[in-house]
Amino acid sequence: MELKVPYAQITDKKQGYEEAKKLIPEVIAKFGVAADVHNDDATSTLKAKGSGFEAKIEFKDSEAVVNVDLGFLLKPFKGKILETIEKQIKKVV
């Protein structure tokens, strides 16, 4: 599933990426899951992988694109998870 969050507060994808690097560990902690977060500064992309999910946030020229793959047990929470991610990303972009 894909979610697009247009920039409202910033104009540079690098700025959004740098702010999101600080924020993403907090968002993951809200769900109470352990995840490995990898930052790719060259492509302005964040990837998180944990038990039952994978997430990728790519910062493009005018928006952040979020892709989330959920395991069977997390699918019922898809709406809440996407809502929380979108809310947190909107704080920085």
C-alpha cells in the first residue's frame, strides 16, 4: 500500500529527509515493535524492517512516498498504522 504526503512546510526533500530520520524511531516505538532502520542519504530514503512489516519512505521533489507491507497479523491495523505514519510525517514536511 502506498501513501503520498505532499510537502506543506518545506521545499527541499533533503530537509524533510533529515527531520524524518530523527522522527521515525519514535513512530516505530509508538507501535511497540522492534525494527531495524536504514537510512540512504544518497536517495533520501528511509527503510524500516521488523517482525511482520516493512516500511519505506522516499522523499521526492514535492512529496514523501510511504510504502508499507504488513504481515498477516498486522493487516487489521492497516488504517491506524497509515494514519499514524501520515500524521507524523506531516509534522516535518
